[in-house]
Amino acid sequence: MPDLPKNKVGIVACSGEEMAEGTVTRLAALQVLERLRPNETVTICLPLFLAGGEGDRAFARFYPTIAIDGCHKRCAARGTEMYSGKPAASIVVTDVIQANSLGTARRLSDAGMRAVSAVADRAAQQVDELLGVKWDRQRGQIQPSEGPALDEGKRADAKIATCSCGSGIPIQTVQVDGQEVTFIALPLIFDQFYSAGKLPGDGTIAELMETVKVYNPVPDGQETAYSHAVMREYATFCREKN
């Protein structure tokens, strides 16, 4: 699988209006997005995600996500896993309330706001862990940890497939039988294969296409055309690298 740059974390919160904890999830998500980690997180709209929002689903497929659910039905986490993959982290409000001996209320009582803050802090900590950073609370800054640096270089010349959250995934447009087809994550797949020494040839095409099809649908009856187009683009990519 391509090593996609983990420079953003998606926050997907449940939309439960019928219970107080659903209000806590949304307010906690807003705290993370707007105050605690505004530059490191983006929002994923759960209703749009479940309704078929391809941009949001693509983002959750390639980037780490944190699901914040009000209860153990875990609608946000289950929906994310169903359409894009298991969330990198999952937070359940009722668990946080119990662990911190807090109460909650729909009308934002003091106990409710304490629950919001506790959930938001937990989510911010998860963001830091996923991005390999640490938060300097005294300075109010994010400092790089001793782990791997965030990789922006791979995205320098890539086109971007944007989603409703405003973030993006590298894409490449390829001519397939005279028609333009957009392939998600193709620049990163090429870079991974090239770095592994897997150069264009009959021994590479099957493995390359298997990886491409993880992220991109190939219509029935067009396997050969898609394979030739992708291998042609990969050969060009390798020539430009040399």
C-alpha cells in the first residue's frame, strides 16, 4: 500500500440528536477543529459520508480518522469502517464520562461542558499520537517528535482530489482509450513501486494493477486498457526519475 502523507486527521462525530451525548460529540469535535488542533484536523460530515460522499470517503480511506460517538452504538465508527476502513481511533462519550465521573445534559450544564472538554482533550491527544507530534502546552505550539517527520514533499507536484472537508488526496489524470480517467493515489503508488526497485515490465504490471484497484474501480471488460494506460504512465514516471 502507498505510504500516504499523514498530515491531517479527519474528525467524524455522530449526529445523535435524541440523546445528550450526541450534543457533546459535536461540541467536542468543534473544539478540536477550531481551537485545540485547527491546523492538524479536518471535519468529515457523517450524513454526507453515509449518503455517498465520495470525497469524504476517499479521505477516510487514505488518512487517519478519529470517530467520536455518543454511545456504544458507535454509529460514526461503524459507518466509517463500513465505507472506508476502521478509524485510527475511536472515542465514546459515555466511556469518557464514566472514566472522569462526569455528568452531561443537553442544555449545556456545567457537567455537560466538562464532558465536552474531556472528550475534546482526549481527541486532541489522539491527533498528536497519530501525527507523531507533541503539544507544548506552555508555548501553545505543536513541536515535532523524534518520530518520522510529516511528509509534504510527495505532494509538491501532485494534483489534488478535494473533498468537502477541504483537504485532499494526490490524484493523476490518465488517458484510457481516448478518455480521461482520474486515478486516486496514483502518484504515490508509482513512487512506492519505484522506490522498491520495481521497474516497468511484465513482472510488475499485475502487482501494480492490484494496488491500483484497491483505490480505484476498473470497469468490467476494461482491465487490459486500464493496465496498458497505467503501465504507460508508470514508464513515463520512471524515465522522469532517471
